Amino acid sequence: MKRVKVSRKAHFNAAHRLYRKDWTDAQNEVHFGKCSNPHFHGHNYELIVSVTGDIDPDTGYVMDMKVLKDHIKAEVEDAFDHKNLNIEVPEFADLIPTAENIVVVIHQKLKKILTPGQELEVVLYETPRNFVSYSE
């Protein structure tokens, strides 16, 4: 069977603050710099979601891209777009919303639609030059 990777791009805009609640503002400033601004800051996140798997001989698809698009919209775009991640997104109530943690949370939310034998990779661009990726 031929394994193929299919990918979908998406984006969302969100604010966050990198800080630990148990540290002073001075400690947070040392570790997180301007990203620990108590008034938060925002990013225009770009997302690439890739599913690798066998081509279904009946459909010719690895995955129906509309299904992937709709799942990304429901689980990521609707949940994160124009939100303050620290305050409005439950997954970050006790988790620092670094790019690393955001990409893992997104992966966990999206992997629910995989079928056996499929693999998921999520790449998250926080800026055009800073990005992280996660796959299991």
C-alpha cells in the first residue's frame, strides 16, 4: 500500500501571556522577557495539519479533506481564534500557552478523527520565523 501525506493550512489569531502564577513578576520577566507582559500580547498563528496514511482504494483518499477542514475549524479555529488563551481556553487554565504546549494541545484535539494506521503531524508558526512541530 502506498502511504501519502495530505496537509491542510489554517490560521487563528490569539493573545497570551507566558508566566507562572507561582512566580513574581520579576521572575517571570527573567524567564519569559516581554512575553510575560501582564497585559498580554498576540500572534497571528499559522497551522499546518498533516495526516499520513494509506490511500483508500474505494475513495482514493488518505482522508476526506472536508472532514479534516471541518475538524480543524471546530477544534482549533472556533476554540482559539480571537481568544485570550490564558483566560478563555480551558486547556491553558493551568498550562503555560507556549508554542510548544499549544501544538501538543492542538494535536490531542485533532487526533480523535484518525483511523488506525494514520499518523498526525501538527506544525504551528507563532511568527514567520518561529515554529514548532509535534507528532506521535
